[in-house]
Amino acid sequence: MAKIPIVQDFIVDRDEDKCIHCQVCCRMCSNDAHTYDHETDRVSTDSQKCVGCHFCESFCPTDALTVRRNSSEIRQNASWKQEMLTWIAKQAETGGVLLTGMGCDQPYPIYWDHILLNASQVTNPSIDPLREPMELRTYLGQKPDRIELEDTKGTGGKVRLKTKIGNQLLLQTPILFSAMSYGSISLNACKSLAWAASEFGTFYNTGEGGLHRDLYPYGPNTIVQVASGRFGVHEEYLKAGAAIEIKIGQGAKPGIGGHLPGEKVNEEVSRTRMIPMGSDAISPAPHHDIYSIEDLRQLIYALKEATRYEKPVGVKISAVHNVAPIATGVVRAGADFVSIDGLRGGTGAAPTVIRNNVGIPIELAIAAVDSRLRQEGIRNHASIIAAGGFRTSGDIIKAIALGADAVYIGTSALVALGCHLCQKCYTGKCNWGIATQDPFLTKRLNPNIGARRLVNLLRAWSLEIKEMLGGMGINAVESLRGNREALRGVGLSDTDLHILGIKPAGEAW
Amino acid sequence: MMEEFMKKSRMDFRFSENDAGCANDVSRKTVADKDYRVPSGCGISGIMNEAGERFSGEAVMTSIALMRDRSNGLGGGFAAYGIYPDLASYYAFHLMCETEDARRQAEEYLKLSYTIMHDEPIPSREVKVITRSPILWRYFLKPREEALARNPLLGEEDLIAQTVMHINGQITDALVASSGKNMGIFKGVGYPEDIGEFYRLEEYKGYTWTAHGRFPTNSVAWWGGAHPFGLLDWSVVHNGEISSYGINRRYLQNFGYQCTFFTDTEVITYLVDLLSRKHRLPFEIVAKILAAPFWVDIERMPQEEKEFYQSLRMIYGSALLNGPFGVIVCNTETMLGLNDRLKLRPLVAARAGDFVYVASEESAIREICPQPDRVWMPRAGEPVIGRLRKDIPVADADADRPLASHQGLSAAIQNFDAASQGQSLRAAGQDVQADREVL
């Protein structure tokens, strides 16, 4: 029977004049796209196997290789796009659910690209961050509504606080590294994140992968996650982190659980996750002890009890239609911070159809949640961490102005480590040594260099945020947080503007 | 809901502006300044006699007149304390109304909750340069028992605040300029000295006076939008632009404050009211919230102070006023002069005997007090505080005000402030020692 051809995505051009048959590409490609033939002494390439990660290209000593998009197209039209035809072809072959990695790549509106920032002119001076302090320090956690002072009579006239503030996470910049589990990414990638978070004064998140022995020293900069599979969760783990995050949902795959294929469960992953080697690690879609908000409250307080109320406990939810009331319930259930993961949030593995069709953009979710918490007078009771597709410091500063306390970055952190967004994380064959457990591949990522690149990224983005703040005449990030007057929309509908709570560009105060 | 309402009211006003066509059209309204924020530069001046001796408004008019080029004739105003000694136990409401109908509506509303002990037009005289003015009326009000009993959780001052917000927000063409006891705000469109003359301020005697000359960037100017802004016995005159306005306003909404004027002075007033009256924090601490010290300076403080300031900033981050400002905030007992945390706008202070002076320029002080005992430049974020020594018989309700019971506390703050002084010095060349003494 005739089939729809599955057109290869990429073509690898080899300049035979430049190729010296050194076979570096053959050794480098985990997908076996390049092969060497002893008899002819030639290297040939099967472009069908290429995922477009450009690893061979960047290591070819003579620049003989060029990876480019395949311009050959199946007959497609505005409705039937090539990728859909390809999906059908694959599913007709296999009868399976299509998998993918990374965040949603579909052309939904990206509101960041329709929001513009303000700057000072004449009536208020801009502030030069090179000459004046520019403060990005951020505290995450529950805060009281007001401060109370002790009666000064008993203290000999000294001002003493009656109000005691619960433990907070202190961030030197309002950026954290998203939850990415050991298992889905390599230990070297985890180390890079942990070291960078430690050095810069922020946090990384274990995801559902447990905490590898080597990473315990970085506990003060670690958020440990408790997800539906409870992998790697034990008392020592909970106590090792600075905060605990209960994962209810993930932006890339709201409503479903996780799946780490057994191929990635080697000895170290097995020990860390407390599961047998080679077994699939399947996280259920719901927590089987959370069937409603009151159950969530019990888990929050169980974790607080287990850690003697010394650590903030947060809850991560994906941005779905009802996100604002859900977040309100989560805050009322006692969460110290709420992490919201939007439509474009990344993943190591998710069904393509879920990733591409479920959830809402993080921009709208931040605005809705922040507004709702304020309406209910409980915005102080928890911090909001936004996640899902922050590409530049511009996106981040806009998220803060919409109302987020801080943001999680995942994909952009991995890109800093070398990721080329090939979206094949679930295969475990990551050439860049990130989303793989193959020792031959993981050693490609040097955690010292990785950490340095991540610190560089945090520094660069923090400097840029300072520049933008200064331009607006603001010298502390809390004066921008929720300050939607700093934002204006372009090319947005009245409804979009209403939900975002911002004015259209051109309208003054 | 609230935001929706504001959006609606904004839209309405915007259309009316377009209809008017020309900004200087004399058919325009004189009262309402409810549509959008107008950035403005300004001159401010304040005088307080800490012994409570009352003096005429002439001094402050002379002082602000000297800074004529800091304003552009589109707004001027004064706040005066101690001017109604005979009616001191009643809330003095200064109303500005576009129409007689609006005044009657407001009056009917007032009658629901108050007994009107006395009311009259606010005296004024004709001044050549002031061609149009709204209806200006003052009411001396006593809250009715049943109005207070309606909601036992609300105090008398909350009732007043609600009344003011209702009239400003819901009654078209009527605004409450001031609502405190034994004090009043007199303001309008014009140079401040002309406004003072218009209101015959030289005929009043008060122990605290503040003045404001406005330089708005657009030509739309309403009487209601002039400074000072007032609520209860608070008055605020302000030179600057608050870049954190958006979050300050949203923060206040959490506590039930409706910002209907879209002005910086409004949010400053409400923030001070929230922190000082509702959260019962002394002025010294309020100043440290509005113009918070930098983290680098907090880090260098001794442990206890460090925790104190960390807590302040964590809890009240959204109340931080960011952007350039010099502001004078007054209530019955106090005059607070404060600069932003970088000192991006000018503010000078002086003392002479029982008098405390704060002004945008030193010249404005020397004009009325050529040889003060001391003149100094307060540092960024360092408050200048004048306190009434004599207990002015204003009202019983004020007896338990937080400020009165926190005198010891203020002294304590001075102590630890002084201790951390050496480290927290930012601006060079300023008279720190002199600065300390005034606190």
C-alpha cells in the first residue's frame, strides 16, 4: 500500500573537498546519521536520522558540514500542514501516541511581543544603574499584611518587631531555574544548575528526580520537588532543600503525569529516585492522595510538619482556564508560593497533542492570578513564580510588571548549556550531554563550564533588567512588581488588554 | 469591579476632553481632575510652630511666591492647621462643586451621616488673574451616633474617609478638598500667591502652613487637581513624579482605598493614612517605608536593625515610593518633610526658635526668616519632622492617636539611626550632624 512519505526535516551537506574523513562526525552523532565506509574510505550521511542539533557541524574540524532545513515539501495547504501529514503517517505506521520534547512550538500569540515598556523623559529622571544602586533582591514566601511593633516600655525604648516573618527564599535576582529532574537531564546538567544557582544567589529545582548525593551540599540553593510519583522523596531529601514545591501540573502537559523511560534509569538514577534500574518511572496524572483542595492543604502541612515549619512550601500548577481561582485556593490552602507554568513551558517528554493544545499562555495567567489574589486581599500571603517560555530579560521584566514575584527559566538555561531545541529530549540521545544518561554523551557537558555559562546568563539578564528599571526611573524591583502602568499593549484586542490589565500604547497615564 | 469602574470613568472623561477641543476652552469644568495622571514639577514650602502658636498665612504666601518660576500658574494651594479654633471639635469639609446641584447632592449625602453644625461659602475676594472658580463651601460636621452604630467595626475616621471617597468617586462635579478638624485646604488654578489672595489667607491664623505651586506638563488644569491633597487631617504637598504609582495604587486597593484622582499626592496621602493611622506606625518608620534604605546599607547595620529594615522592606515593598519626590505631609500634630531615596528633587530644612521650615529652595525660607538658627539639606530618605509640643485642643478622638503614644519609640529610632549613621552615609558633603538633631 502506498504511504505518505515522511519527509526528512534536515539535510546535512558535506563538502567533499573539505572533508578529511576524520570521522569526528561519526563519533559525535548519537543518532548515527554519519557512517564511515572502510572500503571506499568515505563518510556518508543519512539525513533521515538528523534531528538538527548541529552538534556535528560545530565539531567538524574543516567546516565541511552544513545542517539545513529540507526544502522538499509534501503537498500541503493552509489546513493540512506538512507536520500534520507526517504525524498521521507515523501514527498510521505505529498506532502510538506522538511524543515530543521542549515547549509548545505552535504559533499561538506570544503576548510578550505585544507588550512594551515605559521609560522616563523630563518629568522624572531615569536612573543610571552604573552610578546608583539598582535593587533586584527578591524575597519569596508568605508575608504578613502589616508590621506590628512591641510596646517600647518593656524594651527600654528600643524598637522591637512583634511581627515575625516566616522563612523566605532570598534571591539576588528574580530568576530561578525551573524544575528539571535528574533522569530527564544528566547529572552534569544538574550540577551546572546547582553550582550556578549557588554562585549567583538564586535557586534551582530538582524536579521529580530526587536529589543526587553529590548535590546535597547545594541544598541551600535547591528547591526540592514532591510530585505525584514521589520519586526520591524522603525526610533527608525534604530537609536538604531550602524550600519544597509540590508539583500538581506542568505547562507542557497539564493534566497528565510524567514518564521517564527505563532506558534512562541507570544505576545512579535508580538510587536517586529509589526505583529499580531499567524500570520506567511513571508519575500518575493526579497525586493519588490529592483529589481536592483540602487534600492539598493536608499535603502542604504534612510537608511543613516534616520540616518543622522551617521551609516555605509552594505549589506548582499549570496555567489552565481556571488558573486564577485555583491559585487562590492554593494560597488559601497554605502555600507560601505558587508556581504557574504556562503553555510554552518545556518538558523532557510529553505527548505532542497535549503540549500543542492544552493550557493558556503564561502572560494571561500571571495577570489573572495577580489580579484575583489582590481582589481577595491575599496577594501578600504567597509569592508568584511564573514559568513557561521566557526567552529574554525583556520577557522577564514584563512578567514582573504584570505581577510575578520571580520567574523560572528552563529552556533558556538549557540553551545556555548548548541545547539547540531539537525537541528530541525523550530519546535520551542528546548530543549536547543534557537530556541523556549515556556516559559517552553526558561527559560532553563540563559542569564547570556549564555553571559559568549559566552565571553569565543570569548576570547579563540582571544587568539588562537593571538598565530597563533605571530607564523607567525605578531603582528597586518591588516598585515594578505588579506596576502595570509600566506596560502598554500593541496590536491587542480590548479583551486582551482587559485581561492583562494594561492600557494600549499611545494612552497616557 | 473597581478597576472596571475606573476604566469607565476614565473613558468618559477622555471623551469629554476631546469634545472640548481646546484645552483652554473656558467652558471646561473647573473642578474635576479625575481622568489621568498629569506629571508636574513644583515648588513646596511648609512652616510649623512647634509650640502651637498661630500665625497668619502671609508668611507662607511670601515664601511660595519667591519660587514663582517653579510653578506655571496652573495650580496653587495651601493647607493650614489651627484655623478653626472655635469649631475645632467638628470635621471641617471644604467642598469644591462645579454646580449648585452637585453641592446640594453632596450636602444631602452628608446629612445622611452627619449633623451639619455650621456651613458657609468659603470667603474669597476677586483677584484679577482668577477668572473662574467653582462653588467653594465649607461644612462643619459632627458624625451622628446612628451613622457610627451602623457599622460598629468602623471608627469615626473610617466613616469620614468613606464619606470623602464616596463624594469624590460617586458624586459628579463635587470634590472634598479637605476633611480634618481645625484645618483646611485652599487650592485652585493660578499662581499660589494669587490663590492665597483669592482665599484671603492673610486673615487666617494657623500653627502649621504648607504651600504648593504647580507646574503641570499639560495645560489641562482643574481646581480639584491642585495641591495640597487631603484626607482627614492629612495634607500632602508634593514635588515629583512617582514611578511606582501603578503598584502603589493597586496596593492601596487591597486595603479599600479608591484612588479616584489618579494623582501622586492621592496615593501618598492614602499610604501615610494606611501606615500611620491604620497600622499605627510612627512617622519615622513611615518615612523608612516610603523612602526605604538600600539593601547595601541595610546589610551593614547591626543585626537587630538589619532584621527590622529587612522586615519593613519585605512587608511594605509595594508601599515604597520610587521616583523623584520632595514631599511635605502634615497632620494635626506633625509636619513631615521627606525626599526620595536618591534625593532627586530638592528639599531644604531650617529651624528658628519654635519654627521648623521645609521648602524646595533655601531662598524660600530665608525670604521669611533671613537668619534661621540652622539650615540644612536633609539627606535622601531622611525625614525632617516637626512636632507640636503644646496639646492643641482639637478633638477628643485624636487623644489616642498613635503618634502621641510613640514619643519614646521615636527617640529609640533616632538612637539606632544614629548608630548606623556612619555606614549608611550616601550623599557626600551634607551636614549629617545637623541633620540628626532635628529628628
